[in-house]
Amino acid sequence: MRSPAAIVSAMLLLAWLGDAAWAQDRPTAAAAVKGLWITAQGDGVFDITTCGAHLCGRLVGMRYDGVMPLDVWKRPQCRQQLLNGFRPVDGEGQWAGSILNPDDGHTYDATIWSPRPGILKLRGYVLLPLFGETRTWTRYAGSIGTACKLPR
């Protein structure tokens, strides 16, 4: 029979190894969501990158005709940071933050994650994730023209 001290030592070692493994996976989880992503409707491209200690996302490409779309405050939507403050959710490969809707100025809680390479899930919600909607974005490898314009 093992002594309680040996069992506690083994548990501490396992906990430390688990934390070390999680810390190594964290950059991998960040790498999985960083980069260029096109929205489910194909009308916008976001660049998700590191902003300080968190991840953020800037709108860098849009499909539009004529004049560039403006937000609710009459500013060009191009290059606006709409995904903000995404921090890791412990050990789940998910990132929690907020998303700004430039059309109405409302901010929603959101979670992002990559269930497999080339796919990003974004779930925006009010109060609880249960009351939300999940969108699937895909990696974008195309071009972006002047004034954030996506080719047709």
C-alpha cells in the first residue's frame, strides 16, 4: 500500500505535467485560430491576431459595390477591430471575448474555436452561450484589393 505522501506527490506531479502540457498546447490553440478567415456568407474577411495578452480580429476585406459600408457611427468598416479581448478558456481550445456589430453598435459575448484545420467556429450570444448562434468561417487564402474590397 502506498503512503498518503506518495499519493499526494504523484497527484501534484500529474497536475504539474497537465499544466505544462496545457501551457504548451495554448500557443497551438492560438495558432489554430490566428490568420485570415472568411465569414459564412463570404462577405467579410477577418484577420485574427495577438493584441497584447489576448486575441483580436480586424475586418480586412469586404464584398460591396460602390462606396465602402459605414458603421453606425458613420466610420468606414474597413480595418475596424470587431473581435476583442479573446482569452483562452481553460483547457478547451476555445477563446472567449466579444464581437461588435458595426451596423447597430451592439457588443455580444462570443467564443471562437477551431474544431479542425481550416475551420473556425464563432458563437455570439447574449447572457449565456445557450442563447446564441454559431457561424462557421473558413481559412481565406485569396486576395484583398484596395479599400478592403474582395474580388467577385
